[in-house]
Amino acid sequence: MKCRKCGTTAVINMRQHRLSLCQECFLEWVPHQVQRTIEKFHMFVPDDRVLGAVSGGKDSLALWDILLSLGYSADGIYIHLGISDGDYCDVSQQKVECFAAARDVRFQVVNVAQEYGQSIPQVARRKRGRSTCGTCGLVKRHIMNQVACDGRYAVLATGHNVDDEAAVLFQNALHWATGYLARQAPVLPASHPRLARKAKPLIRLYEREMAAYALLRGIDYIYDECPYSKGATTLFYKDLLNQLEEKSPGAKQQFYLSFLQARREGRLLPMKSGQVDMSVCQRCGQPTTAPELCAFCRLWD
Ligand code: AMP
Ligand code: FES
Ligand code: ZN
């Protein structure tokens, strides 16, 4: 297998693009794709200060690496969730620390248990009606938003890739969850002074490409998935989409990118815009649809 750009031995074949590339060309191609995505969706501009949410996994560390190599000013935030099974969070944090130290970039850690008195598994045990992942998602979103707003970052960037987005889209489409479909966008504007703009610059890249990028760039990341993600429905949908992709290369990407295009062109059923009346949480000041305290603040009571 030869690299289509330079003719040397290819290290990766991307069937959906009918493109095989050698290491050097692939390591140029990935950041180029990310730059195109950032521009196409008006995510941010070179002068913007970006806050990268880094979990210690391949996608978010690769994203940070790419943003820095493209010349963006990008700091990181790591949220320690207190998941101690297999020392999951301690190991993830170490990966982020090593990455930041090697590149001399700034990052901040928010330790949930130290900051709020309880780890995610502890809060989740108290809140019987909510899954651990659901609680975790709520806490992560709140903290990321808070840090991005407090630090006056122009945008919060996360490492969601095509596989993540297509799986969520599949799940939402199966349930015709129009509210969620309306909000599933590559970039969400800051619709309130206390809400950060959010961007997903990796939405044109497959999970396997991100793993290859991290490996070839020598990025040390945590291989293990979160212990609570075992049996998660998103993994089931990812698996289904991969089966489809195997038979029909590009199906996964087409499913997601066609959704974005249909949405842009207004070809979807009228969807709830996701714009609802918002008040401000009396404790933390973040926007909420609840009358007094936001869902995050209610968690700790
Ligand atoms: P997930 O929701 O775990 O699939 O993660 C989606 C994205 O959220 C990742 O690519 C990261 O950008 C961000 N993220 C997830 N977990 C953390 C964490 N513990 N700290 C900071 N960012 C995170
Ligand atoms: Fe939050 Fe797994 S990362 S429950
Ligand atoms: Zn609150």
C-alpha cells in the first residue's frame, strides 16, 4: 500500500476517503482537516483563547496537540471525577500532566471531591434516579462551562469525533428526540453571558484516525475506557455503526455530515430550537431553566 501523496509506504488506509497515507503525510493531513473544520463552522479564530477539555484519552490529547501545532493559544482543563476503579482518574490526570509538562502549556485541574466534598461515584450513589454517567456528564458540563467563563476563554473545545457524534445522532434519531437533535451541533454559540461557546473540531475524523494520530505523534494516553462506560448504550450504537461502516465505507461519516447539511439547509422537520426561558441559579450564577437552583447545585444538597 503506497501513500497517495508521496508514493512511500502508507501507514493508514482510510477507506471512506479512498486515501492511504504515509506517516508524514498523515500527520500533516489530520491538522489540515481540523483547520478546515474550525474555519467551515466558524469555531474560533487565531486570536481567540481556547480552553481544551482534556480527559487524558486519545481524542482530547490529540486535539490539544493539533491546536497547538496549528498555532492556537490553547490551555487545558482536566476534571478529576474521583473514579478510583483501577485508579482511572489518577492515571488519566498523570497523562494530562505529562503532556502539558512536555510542551510547557498551561492546564488546570478541578478535583470534584476536593472542590465539592464528594466524588462522582459517591454523588451518583446518593442520587438513585440518575445513572453514574448522567451525573458525571452534568458535573463535567457545569465545571467546564464555569472554568471557561471565569477564565474568559473565547471557546471551550472538546474531543468528540465522528464516531461519538454519529452514535449520539443514531440514538437521538431512533427516539426522534428533537430537542437533543436541535442542540447537536459542531459549534454552540454562547447564548447567555454565563455560557461559553462550545466547539468540536474533530467532527470530521474517525476514532481510529485519532488513535493512529496519537500513536504516531507519540502521545501517551489512557487506553482504558471509564469503568462505568461498560455496557453504555453509546458503545452499542458505535458498534452497530461500525458494522455498517465495514460493509459500506463512509456510511458513518455520511450519516452524520448529511445530518449537519440538512440541518443547515433547513431540510429537517421543524425542531424545537432549544431556546427556552432561562433564569440564573441563585447559588452558582449559571443559567438554568429551574426556578431557583440549577441541576448541578441541587446535586450537592
Ligand atoms: P466523553 O463525554 O467522555 O465522551 O468525552 C467527550 C469529551 O469531553 C472529551 O473528548 C473531552 O474533550 C471532554 N472530557 C471528558 N472527560 C473529561 C474530563 N475528565 N476532564 C476534562 N475534559 C473531559
Ligand atoms: Fe464519567 Fe465515566 S467518565 S462516568
Ligand atoms: Zn447552580
